[in-house]
Amino acid sequence: MPSDIKIPALGESVAGGQIAKWHFKEGDHVKIGDILLTLETDKVAAEVTAEASGALHIGKQAGEDVEVGAVVGQIDESAAAPAAKAEAPKPAPAAAAAPAPAAKVEAEKPAKAPEAKPAPKPEPAPAAKAAPEGRVTRKKMSPLRKKIADQLVTAQRTAAILTTFNECDMSNVMSLRSKLQDSFVAKNGVKLGFMSFFIKAVVEALKAVPQVNVRVDGEEIVQNHFFDIGVAVGTERGLIVPVLRDADQKSFAELEKDILGYAAKSKEGKIQVSDLTGGVFTISNGGVYGSLLSTPIINPPQSAILGMHSIQQRPVAVDGQVVIRPMMYLALSYDHRVVDGKEAVSFLIRIKDCIENPARMLVGA
């Protein structure tokens, strides 16, 4: 009797998704545990595995929307596995051909040189005509892309978003990172990156300016007393924001390991819904793509987001002298309904102080 392939439950808030890809073709023989298809939801990509062995019959095609519990295909358990093909015998090596006898050369008269004739000019190839149907490509928006679009539009429509800017001198962080990198890697097995410094700086800023660590729930303002920080990550499927839990209680090494772990899970398509929910603040690093300045959009229901940007050597005034320093522009977008300008500026200055004086984060000054 055929075994149904059903879309499994993927979480409380996930009702279904879109079939992104079948990993086998119609009629292929599959085994228990084989990954049959990848399902894209508005939060994660999930893999559906075979619960029986047999011939695959596909009921729903890639690109179709399906709900949790829907039957998308069947496995015919009565179909026998294909027999292994016997290896064909290798043909015996052919005997080497005897060399052709050398041509006799006439000695009486030298050979007459052939007359030189100009090669005919090649005719120009006819110009290719562009097919009208090839000028555009249409494809269905993925559930994740639709979710991102809805989130961004909701943020713009419901929040009073304002952005304030500052810049920070990265000299001390870069120097400290360079001095400690070898011993840090030897001890922890991961590199010391810039993101862990900014996560720690954000935690210090949230402690100094708790008004930023809030969210709006209806007509109430909810004050958060924990520090779960989201880090925006660009993937092939779109932007996701995995959350680093209790960042205030973790070391630099633990934060770097968490970041690498999420990067690996997103590449393998194994990010879970629980990895993406519950953050109180988000950091977005457009600098990895070369962005010099931007105005990030907050991630509802959070009330603020920090935008990092490219590090550039720029002339700045230090103690009355013009010097060249590695500078980064910082952007803080916030919901002006609950965060005032003074609080936003104070928050950003605290981050600037922590980055320019990283020892502050180590001693809590």
C-alpha cells in the first residue's frame, strides 16, 4: 500500500509553505531517511524526509503552496529497488597500427610552389533577434520574501521611525583584535571578529539607556530586562535575524561561536523558528557588502536597530591635528513613539565610547 508524504508540523505560527525543491525525480527509488523535498516557510526552510522505502510519486510540484498536513506525494513500498548494474567488461587494447611507408620523393625536379590565393572573406553572421519572451522572467515570491516585505511595510506604517547618526574610530578595537587574535584562536578555536565587540557595546548601551530596550504592545510599553540580541544575516533565501540569547552573560568567544553556528545552520537550511524569535534589539552590518551609510528599518516589535557600515580611512581632527584614522559610520533607527531623541543620541554615544575604548566593556566602566 502506498505511503503518503505529508507536510509535518513546523511550529505554532507556521501554517504551511512553498515547495522549493524536490531532491528526487518522479519514479526514483528512495530509502527511509532520504531528504525528499525542501519546504520554504515565512520563517525557515524545512526538509521533509522519507518515512518508507520505495518508488516516489510526486503529487505537488515545486513552487506550489501547501499547508501543514497536506499530502504532497506517495511512496510505493511494493516497488523493488533497482538491481545494481553489472560492470561491462573492458575491451582488449587494440593492436598498434603499422606505420605507413614513407612517400617516395622525386629527385629529378623540385616541387613547384603552390600559387598564393587570398582566402575568401567570411560572410557576417546574421544578427540574432531577441526573443520578446526572454526579456523578463517571472517567479513566485517565496514565503520568506513575502514575510520580509510584510514586516518592512508594517514597520514603516505603524512606527514613527527616525534615524540618528554618529561615527566611531576603530583604531583601538583593530589594534586590540590584532594583538589578541593568535592567542584567542589558539584558546577558543574561532577568530575574534568585530561583531562580538558591537554586541557587547549594544548590551552596555541598553543597560545605560533602558528606554531603548522596550517594545509596544497595543497601548502598553513593555520594558525588557534581558539582552537577547538579533544579528541580521543575508542568505540566498533572504534576510534572517537569528537571536543570540543572554548576550550579557556570554564571553566574546561564546558570541563568536554562536554567530558561526547560526551561519552554518542558515547555509544548511537548518535554522529553526525558535532561533529567530524573541530578540529585543537588532544589529545589521551593511559594511560587509560595502555600504558606507544607510537608514536601517526596525524589526517589529523591537523599538530600535543599529546599522554598522564600512571601515574607511578618513582624515579626522585629534587634539588639534588632522590625522588619518579607520572610521565607521553608525546609524540608529528607532521608534520615536517610545524613544526620544535625547535617549537615542545617548545610546549611540555610549556605543561609540565602548568601541573607541574597548577596555570599558571588560571592566564595566
